[in-house]
Amino acid sequence: MSQATLRVQKISGHAGTVPGEDTQRQYTVAKLVDTTTCIGCKACEVACVEWNDMPFSPTTFDNTYQTMPETRWNYWNLITFDEHEKEDGSLMWLMRKNQCMHCAEPGCLAACPSDGAIVQYTNGIVDFQQDKCIGCGYCISGCPFNIPKFNKETKRVYKCTLCTDRVSEGLEPACIKACPTGCLHFGSKEDMLVLANERAKQLKDHYSFPNAGVYDPQGVGGTGVIYVLHDATQPELYGGLPSNPTIPLMVKLWKGPLKWLGNIAMVGGILGLFVHYLRFGPKDRDETPSEGARP
Amino acid sequence: MGPFIMNPEGVGRIFAPLGAFADGPFPTFYEPVESPTDNLLHPKQTHNPVVKRYKTPFDKYGSVKDGFDVVCTTYRLTEHYHYWTKNNPMNVQLVPEPFVEIPEEMARERGIQGGDHVRVESARGEYTAKAMVTKRIKPMVINGKKTYQIGIPIHWGYRGIWEDKQREEGAHITNVNVLSPTVIDPNAYTPEFKGFLVKVTKV
């Protein structure tokens, strides 16, 4: 979903610089999800499916209010429902809107070998370009949040686009527009952080949530979706949100040192071949016929 | 000085013309018609004496003595709208089929696991759906007796995407409203669907 008004700042599998990089500055955008005021109505799920014109996919009863166990290639936005019993015996029903986190340092983009299949715009949105996707699935292993999902029929990977088509026209994403409680906010990352910290402080000072805090993990350079959590010390309670997400080590190695090692080995091999030729010249054919080889 | 400075007597008044209320005018506490316990406030009259009732053969009432030992309540979900949206694939995708919410402790006691079919019976009818075992409904201690409560969302019955599929497979579909009593508040005409007695068995 390439958008003309959005400028690209990072390209997957791309050698050299990014054309037009740093010619334009934009606000980094962010979604703020206040899990403390989410009522789990799933309006954002419906808005996402409808705006992105995705087909319905059947679900089955799974002893929970959660629509499905995890996001699908055609279901990008899923509220996780978790019943958590606190030490004092009181119960919390934790709901968290789960979708692509739009990391500042995206693992999917780092892992992707196809030139331009994953891009990051100057406003921070990470977007998949399905026309350039080769269906290798490396982005799936590169994502610490288990978000990109493979479609077996089209052999492409899909995920939340942060409604690039809406955002590039100055509108908020569809999920934000649908939220009836105002638990979802959209704006510049800076503003969202201010709002999030204000809310976390309110929860600490005026409600009984001494561990309330903001989830903006630095392991992936901060995210384009930030959460206000009742208990920021235990993000795992919220549908397994990783407390310190990082790009998997293999992806980092493969795309960093190992890539260079491979390049050096390949160039070294060719160079060695050339040096060998200069030193020893072409290989001479052994002209003497072997005994009894030919009648 | 009190707030009623405009009244010569300096206190509030209540205007309740005869015939405007079927009961009252002051509120008091009554148990539901089907209750697991006695009314401590009015031991001789546990429920409202002037409730309206339907008088058909279907309008029967159960008690704990008859084995109806579980309190049941019915409610709606945010994902569905009454009985309309079960025909809309989008809403059905969010919540695909009916369920009965059962407290964890009760489920453990009766050997029910999430996804098992349970039959809920009241004096008036029966309803079968899958069990959703939850921590959210806790056991209650009422007049010193441990009492369980279950909850059933109302959105299924008659026809719909799930119902039509079930009927093809020969299942008997009932509406959860066959469980609840037609006992009606004499003033507001609100039916008493939030508290009644049922039996719960694993199918």
C-alpha cells in the first residue's frame, strides 16, 4: 500500500542509501492504547476488518471472550483477554488491543531479504509491500511480537498498515475512530508519550495501581504503539506482551556480522581464484592416454 | 439549616398520589420470586407481594428443595445486539456460538471443563450450550450458605448462522428466555430475568 504523500526512510534488503532519505521531516506518529479504560467491546477489530476490506474467517468457541488465539493474515487487530488474580485475591480482567507495534527498529524489516518488500516511512509507520514480497517468511521470525502472518493462497505476508491510506490523508486509523471509550488515541509520538505518562501518574496517584506505567520498549528502539498498563512491571500478563522485546539474535547475526563474513568469503574466493590463475596459469590437460583406456 | 428552605416545615416532602404506585412509595428489600434464601428483612414475605405474573401452565417456579440450587442471570454482550446480529457474519466471527459462564470452583466440583456441553434446567425449560469456565464469577456466601451463580448471554435461539448449522445436524435449539421467569415489576414492568434458580448438569 504505497502512498505518494508518505516518504520512505528505511527499505528492506536494499543496498546503498534510501532515495529521498532526510529530504523531508515528519512527525513520528503513534497510537496510544490505554488498557485501563478498554472495555473489550471489539469495535476496533470490526473497524479494522471492514476498513481494510478483509474477508470474514470462521472462529470457534475457545473458553474465552478473545475472538481467536492470535492475529491472522486477514485479522490484524485482536484484543487479548486475560483473567489475572492479584495476590490480595481480587481479580483483574485485562484487555489489550494487540496489533503491529510499528517498531522504530523493526525486526521484520531487518530480516527481510527482498528489496523494498518492507518499508518504514518517515512518520514511523512500517508497511509491507505485497507486490515485492517473495513469501520467504523471514519477517515472521524477525518479529518479537508474532505479528506478520502468511497467506498460503497468495504466498504473501500481511499485517496492520497503521491505516497508511487514512493517515496519509490526515485521518486517524480506523480502530482509533471506532473506539467508544476513548481508550485509543492517535497523534505524534511526543504527544502520546506526554498523554501516556500523565495517565500513568493519575493511576499511581489516585487509583490503587502503584506499578502503573507506559510500555514503550527500547529493545526495538521504541514502538509506534504505546500502552498504558495497570502493572508495567508485568507486561506478560497482557496476552504475553514481551517485557523486553528485541530482534532475535539469529536475525541480528545473519543480517550483521554473518552477512559480512559471507561477503568476505565470497569476494575472497573469487580473488583467490584470480590470484591462483596469475600464479600458476591455466590448468594443463594431461595428454598422455592411460594404458588400456581405449581399445 | 437543611436544604428544604422553601418548605415552611423545613424538611422534604414526598408526593405520592394514591394509585400512582402499585407498591411503595418507599423502597424496601425483597428477594426475587425464585431465591436461594429467605428474606432477613421480611421473613414472612420474602418477595414482593404485588408482582405481576403470567398465569399459564409454563409459569412454574422452582426452589432449592426441588434441586434448583444455582442462581442464574442473563445478560447481553457488547459484540451482539439482541437477536439480530447472529445473522451477521462479522458479529458471528467475534462470538461464534452461545455459552454458559460457570465459576471455576463450581466447574472443578462438578467436573466441567471449558468447552464441555452443559444443560441448564429451570422449572420452566432447559437450555444447552458450551461451558465457559471463568474466574470472573465468584461463589457467594448467602445467609452462611455457599451458593454458585452462572451467567448466560441471551443472543441465541430461533434462527441464525450458528442455529441453522446446528439444526442441519439435528440439534434442538432453545432460547435462554425459556429459563427465566415471567415475573414483572408492578411499576416499571421490568421482568425478573437477572435472578432465578436453575440446575446445572454436564451433558
